[in-house]
Amino acid sequence: MRRLTSLLAAAALAASAGTAAAAVPGAPARPTVAEGAGARAAATPAPLAGRTIVIDPGHQLGNSRFPKRINRLVDAGGLRKPCNTTGTATASGFAEATFAWRVATRLRDALQAQGATVVMTRSLNSRHRWGPCVDVRGRIGNKGYRGRSRAADLKISIHGDGAARSGRGFHVIVTKKRGTVVRSLRLGRLTRAALDDAGFRRSTYTAGGRGIVRRSDLGTLNLSRIPTVMVELGNMRNPRDARTMRSSAGQRRYAQALAAAARRALQP
Ligand SMILES: [Zn+2]
């Protein structure tokens, strides 16, 4: 609905600009700044128009209140694992679920502004809700799942890590399983490059400084049939990372970097 509204607003703006131009036939060809900007906007189609991107904000804020549902074993792609986990938190109690949600909603807005259709694996961040499970998170966006006639173009799963206090930095996780591995690895490299460019440091405690890890034990990655990355954007137990992850400015920088990665991955 939000996207439809913004599209309608853009259409109305374009229509009124057209009407204004048509109303002054023979007027001197001296474009105002507004007209120039309008012409440029019209000449540049939204770069992600026609693309569908799945954003998976890790965990759900209420998971810890529903242990039975969260601990139920589900298919995680060749193994069975708990439906989900509670996620981690900073030392001051800022939850990973909320961090992931805030980065995800900023990322959603940035991608929609570029014309993309965005599918979120959860629609709210609530203490009174749980899930979805990792099997659902993994399959959302696949062709045929929930009646989807066409596969989504890519998926980004957003997390914060809960490692030893001394380690900091981001790492990108890519599947080891055959299928989407080549395209997911490409997306992983572009995501790492975008986070590098945004000034975030690579993990000091895993991935040997390469910033990318390949794993075969994550349902979110194993069950996805589209290029997918999971990002651990920082270590929430590390005070410096935690400060960045708690701040609006930090959340915005993470989202902008992920939007840049998606755009680079999808540009022709
Ligand atoms: Zn997580």
C-alpha cells in the first residue's frame, strides 16, 4: 500500500508537471530548476523497477516468550533445527530482533524508493509475537512458494552476532549447498564490498579477515532457491559495535550499504 501510494504521488506529480508545461505553449525555453529536475527524473527510470527483493529481519522480538513454539524442530534443508532462536542483545539489552527490524525497514524504504518490490519475512517487531520459523524464512521468495509464479531476485537476511566481547566487525554468510551457491557468493562479495566502502570493518574474530563465511547448517540459506546472503552486521556484545548498532545513524549506514549491494547485484 505504501508503495502504491508513493507511485500514485509520483504519477500525480508527473502529470501536474506535464500540465504546467503544456499550459504555456510558446513560452521561452528557459527551464526552471524544478523543470530541469523533473526532466532528469523522467529520463531515468527507477533502477530497481520490476525487481523483487526479500528482506529477512532476523528473529522476532517476542520469541523468548514462546519457547515451545520456538524450540519445535523444523526442516532446515537436510537437517532439523529449532524453528528459531531468541537472538542476541547488547549488554544494555538492545535486542537483535529490534536492530534487524530497524535496519530492514530502512533498507525496505531505500529499495522501494528505487522502484523495487520488497517482501518482508515478518511484518512487525513485537514482544507479543514469535517467528516465522527458519524454514519459512528460507522459502519465502522461491518460485512456487505461497503461490509465487516468479522467483524473487535476491534475499538479504539481517542479523547481529553475539560473540565474545573482544571481537568486532561484520561478516557475510553464504550457503555451501549446491544450487544458488555461485550467485549467492557473488551477492556475498558485493555485500562485503558495500560494507567495506561504507567504512564498516570486517570481523576480527571469524572468517580470517575475509569477511565471508560459507556454512551448510542454516535453514534460511539452505532452503532458499534465490541468491541469498545472511549478514552478521556487527558483534552486539562488543561495546564499540553495540554503540553503532544502537544508533539511528549506524542503522541508516548499514541499510544504505545493503541497498547499494542489492543495486550492484541487480544492475544489468
Ligand atoms: Zn541472529
